[in-house]
Amino acid sequence: MENRTYLVTEAEKLTGEKAHVLRYWEDELSMEIHRNSLGHRCYTAQDIQIFLGIRELKKKGLHLKAIRELMPKLVQATAEIKAFPAEAAETAKEKPDPAIPGKADEVPEVVVDLLPEREAEQLADTVMRQEEEERQTEFYHVLGRLLDQMIQKQRQEERSRRVDEAIRRHQQSRREAAATLEQKGKRTKAKRGHRNNG
């Protein structure tokens, strides 16, 4: 990911969340957000992508407590994404990058040079939108896998909890049955003792 940073107002626009919500998420999820020389928050592209992931997880009904457990995987998933779409859009307007798969093949520089400037910009914008959609699809795919893992983990934990409860109930009933038999045995001995003495 690029080294560009975003101030709070930019982060609000990119994530669709208010600054106080972002700060709340930072605190609750123990995110380390860097600050500039004036002490203002500076969000990296990865921070923005993490916020987008948190937003999606919240939309799917997860609470911050559950998201906190997913944070290491969410951080890893966002690190794997090549570049943040806004940064890619900025660099695309400068010059097509042959290092990005498909981009150089779809819009060769010769074609761009032959097109009028306006059409070339529209073509570059179209390509960038497609790449942005691909990155977002990739990100949401990773996010979906994380959600599936979390749901599976919760189901396993719930299953284990139910098995533990069943074992405890079974052990408790065995203890109660043993105590009942022991008391019954004592009463029988006591009755025999009274008969022998009487």
C-alpha cells in the first residue's frame, strides 16, 4: 500500500463514517493511529481499508467484541490488498502502469496517445473503476472468509459448551443417584440393626 496519509475529514469521506465513530472504533479495537507534527490523526490507506472492513462486519451484525477477535486477520487481509482504490485512481491519471495486471493490456499507451484527451481520460477512468471494483471484490471476499471462520468458531464453541453442560448434568445426576443409593443403604443397615437389637 502507498505511504499517503489521510486527515480525519478525508477519512470520513472515504469510509462513510463520522469522525467520532472512527475514534470510538480506534479506542475499542486498540488501533494505533499515527499523528502528524500538529497532533492530528493521520490515517494510512490500510487504516481506511480496516475501517471499511469494520463497517462491513458491523453491517452484518457483529459487535465490536467479536470484531476485536478478528482484528489480526482483518489487518492481515488489508495488508494483502495491493493499493487503496483512491490512490490507484490518482496514479492512473498520471500514466498507465504496466505492472498492474490487465491495465497495460486493456489500454495500450499507443491507443491512449491516439485518442483525444477527454476520451483518453474517460477510458482511464473506466479502467480505474474496474480495478477499484476488483480490489473491493477481493477485499470483501477476504472479509467473507473471515466472517465464515468467525461463525464456524462460534458454532464450535457453542457445541463445546452444550457438550460440557450435558456432561455436567450427567455427572450431577450420577452423583445424586449415588447419594440416594448410599442413603438407602444406610437406612437398610439401620433397620437391620434395630431388628437385630430388638
